[in-house]
Amino acid sequence: MSPATHIMTTARREILTRPVLSLVQSALPALSATENEAIDAGNTWWDAALFTGNPDWEQLLAIPPATLTEEERAFMDGPVDRLCAMIDDWRMTWETRDLPPEAWDFLKREKFFGIIIPREHGGLGFSNFAHSEIVRKIATRSVSTAVTAMVPNSLGPGELILRFGTKEQQEHWLPRLADGREVPAFGLTSPEAGSDAAAMTDEGVICRGQWNGEDVLGIRLNWHKRYITLGPVATILGLAFKLRDPDHLLGHQDDIGITVALVPTDLPGVTIGRRHIPSMQTFQNGPNEGHDVFIPLDNVIGGPERVGQGWKMLMSALAAGRGISLPSLSAAAGAFAAHTTGAYARVRSQFNLPIGKFEGIQERLARIAGNAYLLDGARRLTCAGLDQGNHPAVISSILKLHATERMRVVINDAMDVHGGKAIIEGPRNYLGSQYRAIPVGITVEGANILTRSLMVFGQGAIRSHPYLLEEIRAVGDANRGRALANFDQVLWKHIGHALKTAIRAFVRGWSGGRFAPAPRAGKATRYYRQMSRYAAAFAFVSDISFLTLGGELKRRELLSGRLGDVLSELYLLSGALKRWEDEGRQDEDLPLLAWCMESGFATIEQRFAEIIANFPARPVGWMLRLFIQPFGRRNGPSDRTIRQCADILLEPCAARERLVENVYIGGADEAVGRLTDAFQQTVATQPVHDRLRKARIRDLDKAHEQGLITDGELESLRAADAAVAEVIAVDDFAAEDLDQSGHETATPRIAEPAE
């Protein structure tokens, strides 16, 4: 640095930067220890590109698409299909309250609990995408079975041992977890803490005790956990607790912090509580407690060196549950709803017309189809990122929140289209269990309300913004000279970035995105231009919010939630665009992409309008409108797009097949199998129906007598009508066949279809 430059830099620091630093220090709260650990867990990825306000779309398109190996595909077509065939969700829900014993044995024997465990440790060693695909397909058959298979791979101690365990822990535990000799559960949630894991009261105290006949240094544990999936059948717990060292046996620190350790459930003092029944789902779930349970210090995951690092480890591990498992359940619900609701709307007629031809129904069908396309695109993109070695915590939060919310939308729409068919319980009701499972996905792994209002933008801004975290850490530096130097360096970079973002937002807003950057993406190019426009607007509004609100923004949950919604939509729409590209820009899928983009853009503009209308500093709100929303808001998908999306679900076609790929159908004597058969027969006989409608003859025998239909056509029509009648039929039960709890204990009689 030249002397002149040094003088100018020093003057800038003293005259301009120092007052700003003092202002920021008074307005910006310091990061807590748990916040720092959460931020350090995982990394940023495409979320950081979106936060720049000028994402490089070529970088998105260059991400290798998530694909299955031949071995993984064979597993899908073999063991996964055989597992699904073993499952009777109705019987599990209302009779046995559990998976059948043969399914438990099969899960262990075929290493479903070791999907992510490497081969050298006895597991399958599959990719994150394979894990997701396996869970997704099983979930189209039974959510409870999917949860049972997924938890050991994403929410149990297996991943923690794999990523943080000592060599000895990996060599001992991973093979036993992979082949089912050990069944894991993960104990995090305490009754007193709920979603605030840092407030847990479960405690471990460093002490000496007996272990295998020897006096060793260890931990005396006391805990009370609930909502623990696989807890009632677990043989090993991954337990989170606050560790204390009052006698300073490890060092001079009294409170060491959140720690995670392995606790065999057969130890003295461990109590496995009675089962919870989550929304009538039959996966094993329940509370457990420990009273003065002693474990050696070597049982800490990662060994003694990892004491106090549990929060960071947990945040890293939970990213898998949020980014893979729950989105896979949601994508399964979308594809399942698309297949069943489209088929039902095609075979069910009112006023001599398939109900899928009514525009009110088509609106619901389009929403199901569009969300199914969107969910799977975002799921695939996230899995591709995970398989590249990323652990994007913000994206995982986005996907968990919005995937499960869209699961709620598609299943509710499916229920509405099915009407009474979907509310009458019995073996023929293929939607009831999916409907009851909705609150599970919404609630677990961070309640959606808190995820939206506190995590997506709150953590995303700190993690993913190009400069904000550096500024916060500079402000928090106790060394005042170093704090000023570092803050000065990053502040002016931030100011330069903010000015560029403001110009981009203004130009792209007033031009309608016409001059925004976009890759050569065929018919999707126009969507990339709008995405660039909204990314610039998001970055601009974010910077204005930081500038005007400072630390107050953390407490403005409504504003933070809306900003998080914009970021989330940008990510989800990126997944839809990437899917369209990876699948070869299929023209047949263009209505689905159009629905996603038009719906997403309408949501983004609605959130911007809400931010502008409620911005605390009104003149700032007026300025934001001038920059980013000068011409009002979009209205969402057009009626033409809605009709095109609905038509995809109502007719067999390549677009429909891609949308409902890997939905488990089952046998011809099962509900979804019967529906699929009736759908195919209805479509096959439609030309004959059209001929009879043109002749204004509804009586088949009369049409046959007049020679309008052949013997074969008459037989096909009657077979199709019988198949449809079987689909429309619902179950009923005699009073004497029900026990006092109202549960069926005998084979139900099938009610006649309503006219």
C-alpha cells in the first residue's frame, strides 16, 4: 500500500467508518454461542448465489443432475418393491399398530437401516439421492414404513457416528446399525424445551464410575425426552444433553455445553416409556427417561475431544433430515396425489362428464400437478448438492418448511376432489393415511412457524449474504483496533455491493426484467430473466432492511418471514428450472413449468407488496415500491395454463409418467391398483363412449342391438363400468364387527357406489 493510499484509508476509517461502527455496535446484538455454532455448521451453496442478487445461472445448470446407479436402481426395483408388497397400511393403523414382523425382519436383512453407511462398514453405501428415492417410493405405499426406514439414515445417531465418530466407534457401531443388530433413536426434544433445543434441561455431569468392572472417567446422565421416533424399540440412543464439570475433572470450565453421546437402552436407570401415537401413524414413537445413568467418556460421539460440540454436530446432522427425508415424504405425497386424483377425476363422472373436465376441479388438479413438479425438482436439486459434498443448512430449512407446506396443499386438494370417497375409512381409502400424516411432517424437525419466521431469512441472511457475517464478527471483536480495521474493509465492499444491487433492482424492475441476464434455455429463457429481476429485488430489499432496522430486524418476524418466503420461492423455482433442463426441455412438461413459475412469481410479488405496505419506515417503503414494484403485481397462472396442467393428469402421457414416476401401484386387488386399472380402461373405451354420445344413446344393450358397438366393445364397456364401480365404492361395517374403540375387527362390506 502506497503512503497516499494508507493516509486515505486511515482517514476514511476515522472519519467515516468509526462512527458507523459505533452505531452498528449499539444497534446490532452479538451472536450467542449457540448461534455461532449453528452458523458454523454446514455451508452455503445456491442460497449464497441468490443472496448476491445476481446469480450465475450457468453455475446452476452445470450442477450434475441427481441420478441412480444401476445397483441403486436394482434396489428400488427389488427390495423396495418387495417391502411395499408386505405392507397393509389399513391393518397396521387399525389392528396391529405396527409394521408386520416380516417387514421388520426384511428391513434389517436388506440393510434399509444402512442406506448411507459405507460398504466398508457393512452398509449399502448409497447416495443421498438414492436414500431420497427409496424413502419417496415407500412413502407412496405407507408413510409409517417410510419413516421407519428413513430415521436410522438421517435422524438417528448413524450419521453422527459416520461424520464425527472416532474410528473405534465407527468400526463397532456402524456394522451393527447397518444390519439391524442395533436399532437407533435420537433423543433431542425435551418437554420443557420444545423447538428451543438450547433450553433443554437434560444434564450430564462429569464424574468417575464403574464400567465393565473398572473405575473410569465418565458422565452421570439424567434426562427426559419425548417424541422420539423408534424410541420404543431402540437398542441405542444418540442422546443430546447439557454437560457440566463442577469438579473440574476435564479442565477449568463448569458448563461445557451441549454434548451428544451413545447410550445403550439396557443400561441401569434407562426407562423406555409407553408409546406415542402421532396422528394415527404406526411408526414407533415414544418417550424415554434416564436417572443417574453412567456411561464412560468414550461414549461421547467423537470421543472426549467432542464434548461441548453437540449443538454444531446436531445442526449439521439435522440438515439431512430437513433436506432429504421430510422433502422425500412430501414429494411422495405430491406424486401420489397427482396419480390418484387425476385418475379418480377421470373415471368419476357427474352430469355425464368426467369431473376432471369441470374448471373448479381443474384448478385443484393443476395445483396438485404443479406442486408435484416443483417439489420433485427442488428435492432433486438439493440431493445433487448434497451428493457434491455440500451441507446447506439454510436450503435444508427452506426445503423442509415449504415441501411439507405444499404436501398439506396437495393432499387437501386431493381430498376435496375425491369428496366422500376420501373421508370414509376402510381398506379402499388410499388417501386417509396420507391426510393424517400431514401434521407430522409440518411439526417435526423444527415447527414450520418458527422455521419460517426465525430460521430461513434470519440464519440465511447471516450465512448467505456476501458480507453480513464478516461485519457482525468484526463488530463483535473485543480488540477494538482490529475490529475497526476489519469492519472498515468489509463495510465499503458491502456499500459497493449494495449500490450495484440497487441499480440492478431499479433497471430490472422498470424494464420488467427484459434486460436481466439469462442463459440460453429455450422456452424457459424468459423465466430466468424474471428470476434475475426478483433476485436483485430481494438482495436490495434485504440490504435496505439491514440498513434501516439493524438488530431490530431479528424481532420483526412478520417481515423476516416474508423475506424468507421470497428467498424460498427463488430456490424452489431454481429447482423447477433445473428439472426442466435436466429432463431434456420436454415441451409436454412446459405447462407444469409455467404453472410453477407463474405461481411462484405471484407469491414473490405478493410478499414484496406486503413488505412495502408494512415497512416500519414509511418513506423507505415508498422508495422500495418505486424500485422493485412500479407496475403492480402479477395474478398467477393463467386459465389456459391451469387447463393444460389438469389435462396432463387426466390422460396417459409422457408428462404424466414423469410426474408420477415410482409411485407404488400395488396389485389388482388393492385400492390404488384397482384405480389405475379403471383409469386405463376408461381411457381405452373413451372413443366408444364418444361415438355413443354423438348418437345420443346411453343404453349399451340398445346400442349393441342397433349395431353401433361390437360384441368386443360391449364387453369392454361393461368391464370398464364394473372397474369404475369398484373404485367409487367405499367400505362400511356392521356394528357388531366394531370393537368398543370404533375399530374394525372383521372384514368390511363394500358399500354400493353412490349415484
